[in-house]
Amino acid sequence: MNRCLLAINAGSATLKFRAFSSDGQTLLARGMVDRFGSKEARLALADANGQPLAERGLADDGHVSALAAVLNSLADQGLEARAVAHRVVHGGSRFRQPVRVDTEVRAALDDYIALAPLHQPVSLEVIDAFSQLDARLPQIACFDTAFHITQPVVATRFGIARHWHEEGVRRYGFHGLSYAAIARRLPELGLAHAKVVVCHLGSGASACAIESGKSIASSMGFSAVDGLMMGSRPGYIDPEVILYWQEHEGMGVQDVRRELYKNSGLLGVSGISADMRELLASELPAAREAVELFCYRAAREAASLACALKGLDALIFTAGIGEHSAEVRARVLQQLSWLGFELDHAANLAHARRLTTAGSRLPAYVLPTDEEGEMARQAAPLL
């Protein structure tokens, strides 16, 4: 039986997992539990090249049984988990690097549920489930907020009373594991010390200003709702809109949260779908407007982050939409052409690494994100 480092990326409806060598460098297997936490949950396992190894339904909707199925599916392939690395969305100001989860750390992570009410609980439930399965199995928390710790204070403040900032009401930034994975690869492009804006475009979307591999500013702030428009989240919204909903529509906290997290974004504007692929294929005016707004917000935020960097050397697209939608990339770069981006249409349609012409004043690239691989690389030294 070969021992492996298991990277777990838990969402509200899916759980992605990858098994790596103990040093976190070599991918051994990958898989997903779809409809995680429901009676229709299904587990699929593939090898490092994506070739299917196993697929089956799960016995019940419990997290413990789903994770037991994950461990058993790996064991059937001769892989035994030596440790588990978890993506934890919020580490606040305290957790600035990966940490072994012990009783004290686990209790401290509860404090951040209020800051990430839809994401944090799922991660903690999965950590608790692994503890039930095997209390001796080392678990390591890797934080989405940690990459943004390097931001200057001015980038973290809201224009509110100082005591709120001191109590934790500030900009944190998210998708940090994705940005860390991209920053790790910037030297490949000759951008190790460059000023770069990275657009993480997916069902959750954000953008980050990176200089010399470090976060300078991010579109996301106190929560994962802020910034760019997303699949079902609005991005930036005037706070008075929320007060209007509460005062004039009688909406309570849970109603507002549902509107912000589940009923807005591409889904809300289009009234059709949160899936960019469906909207791009639709001829309906509302679908076209949703796509236009998504691209407009991405381009506008990228330009804002160039200001935070006091210059720009390159733009990088990543994540599901960023990596796979040539149409979205083209629209964003066309809106940013005044900065010096000249799109190479053939390269863009071919999903080439470089998207701009040889004569373009500024280059734009596509790089695949690797959150699970980044988790494994961060966690391995702690073992």
C-alpha cells in the first residue's frame, strides 16, 4: 500500500479530491463526489491522466460515509492516506500559513463562520468527519485568505470607523490557493518580478493584483460576494440596496443572504442559468445582457487593479470560464485594448497559452489553476 497526501476541496454540492505523493509533488489519482451531502451522491475516481477507475453511488447522504467511500476507493487502487489537506476559505488575520488542525485550531476556525457563512461550515464539517473516521489521521488546513496577507493596509481598509477594522471588519480577499498556484508559475512566463492582474473567472469569480508573486489587492473583500459578478452572486452592490430590501420589502437576514448568494449574478440577470456556456449559446436578450455585464465587470476590475499596481506587465486568465471560454476572454481583452492588449484571435480560439499577438504592447495568457496541487505543496512540509 502506497501512502499519499490527500487534498480535499469541499463545496456546497461537490467534493473534489486528489491524491499526491507524500512530498506533494506528484499527482497519483483524482476524483469527485458529486451532489455531496445528498442521497443522490455519486463518487467518481480517475487516474492522474483522467482515465476512469471507478464510479458508484453512495449508500447515504452522510459526510462520514462519503469520505469513507473516498478512502476506500483509493485503497482499492493501493493508496492509503498519510494525511489530509483541506481548503478552508477563511483564516482571518490569525492564520497566515497552513496549520496542523488540533483541538485549539479547530475551535478557532469556528470564529470565522460568521465571515464566510456559506463556505466555512462545509470545510469544518468535512474536517470533523475525517476525525470521526480516524482521529490519528493528520489534517492540515490551507487557507484561501492567507495569500492576501501581504496586501498593504490601505488595500484592506473600508472607510468606516477604526474600531470596526480592529474587530475584523476589513477586506481579506479569497481564491488565494488559486492565486498562489498561478504565482508559483509566473517565472515560467518571465514574470517572476512583474506586475500582473490575474482573473479567476468561474462560478465564483475574482481578480487579484500580484507583484513579484505577492498579493497587492483583490476584488473580493470582507466576503466572497464582493467584486466581480459571479454565477449566482452579484459582486459589488451598493449597501443601500440591502437596506432597501429590508426596509421596503420586509426581507430578513436569511432572505437577503439567499438573494446575494443564490439568486443574483449570471442567474439573476439572465433569469435562465448560472452556467456561462448556456448563456453564450442562448439568443435571448437577457442572456446576452448577463454575459455583457460579466465581461464588463471583469474588465473594469482588472483596470482598477492595474491602478493598485501603479502599472501593468501582463494579464492572466484562469479557472473554469477563464480557461475555457474564448468568447469571454476576447470580450474582456477588447475592453482593455486601450491598455495595450492586441488579441490574437486564432490563439485565443485554440486556447493557446499566450492570447495576444507578438506585437501587442502587453501580453495576456491562460494558465490552468491548481488549487488541490497548491494545497498538497503547502501541506507537505508540515509532515
